[in-house]
Amino acid sequence: EDKVVQSPLSLVVHEGDTVTLNCSYEVTNFRSLLWYKQEKKAPTFLFMLTSSGIEKKSGRLSSILDKKELFSILNITATQTGDSAVYLCAGRASGTYKYIFGTGTRLKVLA
Amino acid sequence: DGGITQSPKYLFRKEGQNVTLSCEQNLNHDAMYWYRQDPGQGLRLIYYSQIVNDFQKGDIAEGYSVSREKKESFPLTVTSAQKNPTAFYLCASSIGQGLLSGANVLTFGAGSRLTVL
């Protein structure tokens, strides 16, 4: 059965810290991995990763995929209180529209 | 503005009643999805639809039903057979398979919170 596992489940840091969130996956015929940020209601899209070793960046956030070891990481540098949210990752197999989500990592950034 | 509209935002239901959650999109997306979110369990797929008049069960379809009569609409009915329906329900859409790099990104609605009394 396909699955996506995120770690840690929760994390508390102080403003200015750097955090690394992990996402490992077991998805048959893997095609792509998505990262989302969910603050209160609708998850908002962060990154889509399809190729190994190519870093995607957006401001203080970056992400990379390792298709050999079947994982992805999301890095946030110089964290701010506005980064407090649940971060979700999801994997998709080729030939299907079905996305499998992990349980999410709840990040809290203290001022 | 293009997006996904879910209604109602909050819904209360008595045990034994069926309820229908609405999901409408004006993004011209082919694929639509329903997810359920419980605390500590991430998003679990209920149903998804790749095209009009076609849909597939997800991982937790029991006690739910859907229809896809129009491209823009994908309503979810929570039936009395669903034993633990209190949850946050998220509808999403994606453009579908295609050559565009963003073709497979999910866009979410704001969600509907269902509470069974």
C-alpha cells in the first residue's frame, strides 16, 4: 500500500532558527511530490518536485527531492512567526490523479 | 477571480441525517477531489473524479457518495452510514494530466466543517 510519512509530527522553534521538515514516501510508479502550507483552512501550494537533486526555492523556503532514497526535505531559514502552520507533503503515482498525503508537520515559531 | 467555493463553511447535523457539501470551481479543471481531515491524521482521500460523469473511490469512501454531472461541480453527500462524520472536509481540483508543468498541482477550497450532534 502506498504511503507518505512526515517527520517530525510537531516542532517548536524560535524566530531566526532554521528548520528542516522531512517527507518519505513509498509510492508505486512515483511521479511527483507536492508541499503545502496550511495555516487555518485551505492548504496553499509551495512546491512541486519531480526530479532528484534539483532544489526549488521561494524566498526563505527551499525543497529538494531524492528519488533514490525516496524522500524530500523542506527547509525554512530565518523562521518568522508567520511560518507557524502545518506543512503537508503529498505523493502521486504516474498515470493516476490520486494524491497521497502525509500526516503533516505542525511548526510553531515563537517570537 | 478563479477558485474553488465550498459551502457551507460550518454545518451541524443530527445523527441519522444525510448532508450534502457543495464544491464549485471556475478554474476549468478536469479533476476534482474530496479529502477529509482529522486532527493528527493529515488528509485522507474520499473520492476523486477525473472527468464528468466518472469518479473513483479513495481510501475512505464508505458512508459517502458523490456525483459529477457538471465539470464545475462535485458535491459530496455524507450519509447516515458514515459512523464518525465529524471532520473538516476539503475539496480540491487540478487541471488534470497534460504537458503543463503545473498540471498536477492541487488547488483547495476553504473547507467545510461538519459536526454531528
